[in-house]
Amino acid sequence: MMNRRLKMMLGTIGASVFSLSALFAQTIQDGLSNLDADRTKQAKEIFTKLAEGTPSPENLYYLGYFYVRTNQLDEAQKAFEKGAALNEKDFLNQVGLGTVALGKGDKTKAQELFQLAEKKTKGKHAEVLFRAGEAYTLFEEKNNDPAEAIRLLDAAIKRNKDLADAYIAKGDALKQKLEGGPSVTAYEYALTARPNYALAYNRIGEMFLASKNYNLARENFNKAIEADPEFAPAYRDLAELFFMARQYKNAAENFDKYVQKTGTDEPEIILRAAQFAFTNDDFAKSLSLLDAIKGRINNPIMLRMYGWSYFKTNDLEKAISNIQEFIKVAPEKIIADDYRYLGRAINKMSDSGSYDSVGVSYIAKAAEIDTSKADAANDYKEIAALYYNDKKYEEASTYYSKGITMDTTAKGLTTDMYNLGISYFQTASGIVIQPGQLESADSTALAEKKKTVYLQADSVFAALSTKIPDWPFSYYWRASSLYNAYSREESMDFGAASFPHFEKFVELGEKSSDTPKGYLRTAYNNLAFYYQTKGADPEKAKMYWNKLLSVDPDNKSAKEALGLNAAATGDTSANNSTNKK
């Protein structure tokens, strides 16, 4: 019986010892490591257990410090007040109370408390100096004081050169002063004090990321991960780096690791994860993440992300309603993509299945506010293509012209220039002067407009022929534009303007079996007729009449000119396919 009782007592004592050892196995440094690694749930658990299990001034200070770092200033103040009440000679909690005052905007009170702590400890307490100096770096700019932070931190380092986090705080203060080089140096000193310190490597990486030195940023983020594979912020920062580099798959994968390693379900972070999933074309995952935080966050960006993701999954009605609601409730946050996706969704829902005037207007708005000239150019060219495919050439020419003017990349530029030239040509061809208008002022204006637009086409094809001099069709359309810009008589008189381009087209076009016979027929016909009349070169005329017969064996004009057909054929330019009006 005694043995049994003894075993039970030993078992109870053993359980108690195990429980106590589990508690004391978790240290302040463990809590700080979790806090720096964004594992706030674990950090809170450690600091709370330490403060409740052993409510010493130090443990209560670090519980308050946790609340400061997580922006819970009222809770922080309670913890600091409890710690200060335990020992009037403990000035760490006085620094904590000064930190809360600073966070709440009372810099005067904060300064009084910090100065009192420094005076009472005679400037010999490194931790007090360090935490007072760090406090001046923790809040928004108006509440910080980088210069005073550096003074206090230097004093702390003088007392304890191994205080790695004091170097980290000094680097943060120098960063706030926009002193990038010295800031990196301070972080490097932290590595001297504490070799292989993940937080220091990560801070250095952040500095290089801010200065767009992406290779060194990535190198240091990777060093942070090598030092501590569980250091979550490095994965977050790598995700942002890859996002900037448009490596969206790597960005999404690293941000997923950040979420996994922190164990967070914070709505703002899950929203960011949804954004990364979207850019990685994982639209179903983006929607799933958004659904997981629905009702837990009051951020209008949710509406944007829903709208964009619904557009990508072809749920157009939901896309339109969410983006329209976003534009209504957050007009100050509108970016070009909001109008872009809205316009495209409306276009896809149009009766024509191609575009809607309202949809087009939204894409045009996207171009107007986009800070990227290349993206704005693409918007204009997108609109132009819609009109071009619908044979609304005048509208197409307007938007192609805008897009080409803004294009800084030259991507697809030759195709766009060709379409612009054709749009001008077809616009001019569509200007018809009715017989009853021939002597009116309106007819004169129309004739002038027709000529002007043909000459605009000529200018575009001239530029295109410079860019791709061996491409025959620039010369064909340039010749056709000039030929049609004038009356038939003027075209013959100004033959030097258009006919050399027809000849260049023939020279290049005959080398390819893919050149349409209709184009060759037009060129041969016009050249033969020109050299037979105004050009006064019978041999060349004969050559081109024969070439015309090679592509159009039944051409009456050619047969008549060559004496192969005695029948009168009337208008010798009847086969001109350039549609001279």
C-alpha cells in the first residue's frame, strides 16, 4: 500500500515538475524570436505565461512590449503599470510607459519618462537605454525621433557591444533618416554581435529591396532563411521581391510559406495572399481565400479582388457588380485595372459579344489614368482593334494613333502601324461625294477631308516602309493612298509621287509566291496605263501590260493595248482595285 501511495505522490510531483519545466523552458528570448518572426500567437502565449507564472517587472515589461509591437497600446499600459508597481527602482517599465505615451502622440511625457529612467540608472543600464532608443523608431514619423534614438542606442551599445538588437534598432533609425549605407552597416554590426542572425540578414535584404538592388536583396533574404528556416518575414519579403520582378508563381509560393509559418489567419494578410494567388492565375484559390475572410474585414479592396477574380472565372455579372461597388465606395483608391476589368466585362456581356460603348469608355478611362505609358498604349490599341474588327475605321484610326504615340516598347508596333494605315485608307475610301453635292461647299470640304485622310495613310505607310524596307505591302498601300488622294488626272500628272512605290511593290512582291494576285493586278494595271500615257515609255507600258496578262489572262485593257483584242474596252483603269472615288 505504501509503495502504491509513494508512486502516486512521485507521479504527482513528476507531473508538476514537468509542467514547471515546460513553463520555464519558454524564455523571453523565445517570445522575442517568435515576435520578430511574425508568429504573434506563439509570442503572446509565451509572454502571457511568463507574466502570469512569474509576475516579475521584467516579465510584465515584455508582455507590455508585445502589446506595443502588436499595436495594442491600452493593454501595454496595463502591463507596464503592473510591472512598475512591483519595484519603484525598476525603470524598464517606466520606459514602457514612455513608449505608450509616444505611441499615443504625447512626446513630451515620453521624453520625461525616458530622461528620468536614464538619470536614475546613471546611463549604465544598457537594456533601459536600448529600449528607450528603440521606442523612438517604433511608430509613425511624427512620433519618432531618429536622432534621439541613435544617441540612446549608441549609449546602450557602449555599455554592451553584444546587444545585437540595439544595432538593429540603430539601423532602423538610420533608415528613417534615409541614410541607407549607414543603416546597412548597423545591421552588419548586429551580425558581428550575433552571427547568423536571421533578423539582421532580413533587414539588410529590405534595404536592398527598397533601393531596387534585387540580386543583393534576394541573397540576404536567402541568408535569413538559411540561418533560420522558420523565419517567416524572409518568405514574405521574397514574395514581394518576386512580385516586383513579375515572377508571380515564385511570389505566390513564398507568400504561402509566410502564411504557413506564421500560422496567421489575419484578414489583411489573407487578402494579400488572395492578391498573390490572383497574379499567379490561380483565380479559384483567390476566390476561396476571399470567401474565408468575408465579413471579417472592412476593406473595399475585397470588392476589387472579387471583381477581378470573377472576371477571370467568367462570372461577368458578379465581376461588374463588385467592381462598380468598389468604384462607388472607394473612388480615391481607383486604379487603371479597375476600369480595365470593368470595361472588358461589360464588353464581353454586350449583345454583339465584341464590345459595348460603355465598356469601351471604361477601357479609355483606364488608359487616361494609368501611370504606365506602355499599358495605356495597349488600352488604346485594344479599343482600336475592337473598332477595326467591326470595320469602324475612323474610330479605329483615332485609337491606333493614340496607342502608337504612347507606345514606349515598340511591341507589335509594325502591325499596329499597318492597321492604322489601313484604317486611314478605309476611312478615306468611305467618304463619298454624291452627284448632287459636286458644286456645294459641303462637297469641297468632303473632298479636302478625303484627300487629307489618304495622305495620313501615306505618312503611316511611309514610316512603315522605313521600319521594314523589304516588306512589299508598305509600298503597295503607300502608292494606293497617294493615287487615290487625287483625281485621276492629278494622279497621272503627279505620277512621280505614287508610281515609284507601285514599282517598288512589284520588285519585292514578285519575289514571293504569297503576294496576292489582286495586288499585283492593280499595280501592273496602273503602271502600264501611266507609262502608256503620262510616262511616255511604250516599252515599260508593254512590259506591265504583259505582266498584267500573266495574273489576269482575260484583262481587256491589256489585250487592247497589246493589240490582242480589237474590241473597245472603255475605261482602261477599270481593274484598279484601289477604289478611286
